[in-house]
Amino acid sequence: MDRKKVATPLVCHGHSRPVVDLFYCPVTPDGFFLISASKDSTPMLRNGETGDWIGTFEGHKGAVWSCCLDTNALRAATGSADFSAKVWDAITGDELHSFEHKHIVRACAFSEDTHLLLTGGVEKVLRIYDLNRPDAIPRELDKSPGSVRTVTWLHRDQTILGTCTDIGGVRLWDVRSGKIVQTLETNSSVTSAEVSRDGRYITTADGTSVKFWDANNFSLVKSYEMPCIVESASLEPKYRDKFIAGGEDMWVRVFDFHTGEEIACNKGHHGPVHCIRFSPGGESYASGSEDGTIRIWQTVPSGLDNGAAHTAGISADTKPDAEIAQKIEGLHITEDGNAEKEETGNT
């Protein structure tokens, strides 16, 4: 049997309840950052590379279902079961705005130009808030046919993508008209939807299937059946040659984008994996679980020859797998940012 390499992740503690959403910002002059949403009502900001805890946004009174950062990582936004969406100063942690809703807010997203905030939830209404005029009445788009699960912008903020918790399909709204213009059909409800960094692909997870759609003509490019029900999937952003998926069986799997072949199976979580995302450069990926932890896994290049190793920024004289394993084996990140030994065993 072909033995797959075993990865040892950085384990980020801090949340006391399940982690249900993760979001990486693009690379900024100060690096890149990771924000997490949890049912414990306290979103947390971390260094995206090391997992070091930076701060906690305090103010929600219920589970936080969604989180995001703007393009420059200067502001954060969260959607909560306390019927509100909040915008935060990501530098100081101060609450900037609180937008009240009539029911649970399950999803939020900053526009690419960072001037608008999109929200959706159990009300089945998509709202667009103008952050330059936060006291103005938000614009409402055509009603969603079901309770909104995820939302995101694409086509330079000209199109909105949304999925529902109770019905299948991915719906696309034209921002100018506010109307649904197309539906991408799926067999099950879509629990995760991601637009690739280059705007080329839409990655969705529904039931036991991960699908990739052309973000311009919305045709189905690839569809792969997974070993279990998956809750989240993410495409490697730089080379687009692999994708990750996590779900009910608690494992984080890596697959070849072109063939669907499983490349690696990472074990370590002690509960279902609810969310999984690649870092903006693809050098690592994070998973959030029912067990309340975030795990950051290194993306290990496989089958590199000397030339490819130099191209990837790795010395041809080193062994990438062993070097990475040596650096992070047995470590996890505590709330105060210190690394300490993790007891490892067979899982």
C-alpha cells in the first residue's frame, strides 16, 4: 500500500466551542491574517503564518457563524445568532458598527473595494450596507428561496453568490438589478462556496461532492465524490493543482485537482471539520472543527526535482518534508502565542 506522508499541524487553542468559519485576508505589508468564528461568541484574529493569537473581538451575545476581513485587514466583520452583524477595527478590536437584523445572521462579506458589507441569514434576505454611510437604510436584493448559508462577491463586486441551508443550488444575483440571474444546480445544500483568488473558479461543497465551476460562464468544470459528507473545500490559490476538503469523518484530506486522487489524509481533529481554507499564498491551510481548535497544516511540495525545488524557493540540498516536520512536530500555539509540546498518538 502506498504510504502517504503524515503532517503534524500547529494547533491553535482559545475557542471554547466549535469553530464554524475561517477567513484569510490577502497578503498585506504586515503579512497575512486569519480570523475565526465560533459558537462561543468570540471571534479571534491570528497571525496567518504562525497561528499566534493577536486579539479577540468582544461584543456578540450569541454564536458567531461568519467572519471576514477586508482586503487590507484593517476591518473585520462578523455575523451572529444575536441577530446582528458587526464591523470591527481589526487593529484596536473596537466595535465600529452594529447592524441589527430580525433573525440569525449566518453570512457576511466585504466587497472587494471594501466600501460595502453584504449580509444574509435565516430571514432569507440579502442586505448591502454602505460603510461610508452606516446609518443609511441598507439595500435589499431579491429574496433568497431559502435560509442563507454563505455569501460572497465576484466579478469586481458586480455579482453576488449565495447558498442556502435548506435547499440545494448556488444562486447568483446581479448587483445592479438586485435579481437572481442564474442558479447552479447541486443535489444537496451547499455548505461551502469559495471564489478563487484569481477569480477563475468557484469551489463548492455539497453532500459528498466537491465541485468546481467556471466563474465566468458558470459551467461545471469538475466534480469529485468524497469519502464522506464534506462541509468545506478550498482550492490551492497559487498553482491550482490541489484542493482540500474536510467534513464528518474528522480528517483533512488533500486531493489532486486534475484527477481527484487523494494525495494526503491529515488526522488530528477530534470532531467534524466545519471549515477549511488555504492561506493566500497556498503555503499552508487551516481547518476549524467541532473540537474547538484550529489546526494549521503545511502544504508540502511533492515530487520536486532540483529545478522545481529552486523554483518553489526551497534549497535543492534540503528535504522539504523532513525539514517542515522537524520545525513543527509536536508543537501547538497557546493563547499567549507561545509554542508548546503536543501529546501525539494514533488517531
